[in-house]
Amino acid sequence: MIIPKEIKQKPLEYLLLALVFLVGLVIYFFIPISSHGQRLVVYFMAASYFLWSIIHHYRRGDLNLSIVVEYLVMALVGIILLSVSLF
């Protein structure tokens, strides 16, 4: 298995992102909570993804408005897709 150079250089950053998604998915699918609770989990995962990406690109030194907008749109698309299809 080939691991990208970026992940080799900063494995803790990517591990944190993977853990956020893993914990969110486990809570969403395996812990019995209300649909409102599930919606909150989706919001938390989207916000965590967005914040992680901002911090990641800031540390890399290439943060600009287009990157912020791109990740915000991706987080909103995730919220919309999960909200429409699963609730």
C-alpha cells in the first residue's frame, strides 16, 4: 500500500480527522439516539471537517478564500445529503 507523502509528513493531523469521522459514524449508526441527535452528529462532523481543513491549510501556508469556500461548500453538501437521505 502506497501512503501519500503528505500523510507521512503529518500523520497525527490525518489521524485526528479519521478519528473524528470514525467516532461520528459510530455514534450516528450504532448508538440509539433521536433523529435530532443524529442531526447534531452530522453538524458536528461537518464543522470538525471544516475546521480541520482550515487549520491544515493554515499550517501549510496556502490558506486563501477559495480554499475556505471549497471546504465550506463540501461540508454543507455533506449536511444536505445526509439530511435529505437519512432523516
